[in-house]
Amino acid sequence: MARLQRFVATLPQVIAQHQRPLVHADLRHNDGYAVRLKGVSTSGSGAGGAGRN
């Protein structure tokens, strides 16, 4: 229940910062959560793609 409360309390800040709607949320993490926002990607050139072809 604490994970859900933390998510609900902080999601408005995340959305306001990025100005994008929420697509997906993963609340399985013990110390936080992961979100996918529409139009935001971390899989571009230079972002975690080292060594991938």
C-alpha cells in the first residue's frame, strides 16, 4: 500500500516536469517506481546503447 501511496503522491510532479501523459507505470520496485510517458524515450543515441547494434 505504501508504494501506491508514494506513486499517487509524486506522479503529478513527474507529469508536470515532463508535460507528457502517463502511458505505463511499474510499481514493483521496492524503492520507487518506473514510468513510461508518451513521447519520452531513454533508448536514443548515447542513452544506454553502448555496445548494441
